[in-house]
Amino acid sequence: MTFSEQIRQKSEEYDIPRKAHELSEHVDAYVAQAVGKVGDLTHKNRGTIEGFLEKAAKTVNDKTEGKYADKVAKAKDAAHKGVGKLVEQRPEAKHAATTDQWREATTTEAPTPPETDAG
């Protein structure tokens, strides 16, 4: 029996593929939960975070006398987008997006009846 066959046999004997799959599912669940909590905290503190970003950008622009204002603005915009993406990871935000998508997919406007002359 070759070394790789021995490894495969032991892997099956200890049920490693199933255990690895279960571990992967648990890790995925914990990561999703952590991302949701970060999104929730970001949502609750969004004003503070965005205020800090504005203050940091102003400080850098003041210290560099505006020399890198365009780069600072790009970095600030990217950070704002990142904050928005984190907020979207909240469980409530995901539910709202799903509900909105469902509503759009199932809602159709009723046709307007033609006008008739009552004359």
C-alpha cells in the first residue's frame, strides 16, 4: 500500500471529510454572525464614524496644506462606501432588501381603465 493510499484510508477511517465540512459550516455561521454584529454596531455609530472620517480628512488637508486633497477625498469616499457596505450586512438590512426585492418582483401596476364618454 502506497503512502497516499494509507493517508486516504486513515482519512476515511476518521471521517475527516465530513468533519471538515461540518467545521466549515460552523465557521461560516460564526463569520456571518460576526459580520452582522459589526454591521449593527456600524449602523448604531454611523454618525460618529462618518464624523471621524470628515475630521481626519480635514486634519490631513490642513497639515498638507491641501496638497493631497484629491487623494484624501478619494480615500474618504472609499471609507464612506465601506461604512455603507458594513451597514448593509446587518440582519435587518438584509431582510429589508429581500423584502423590497420580493415586493418589486410581485407588484405590478394595474392597468388604467380607458376613459369613456358618459355623454
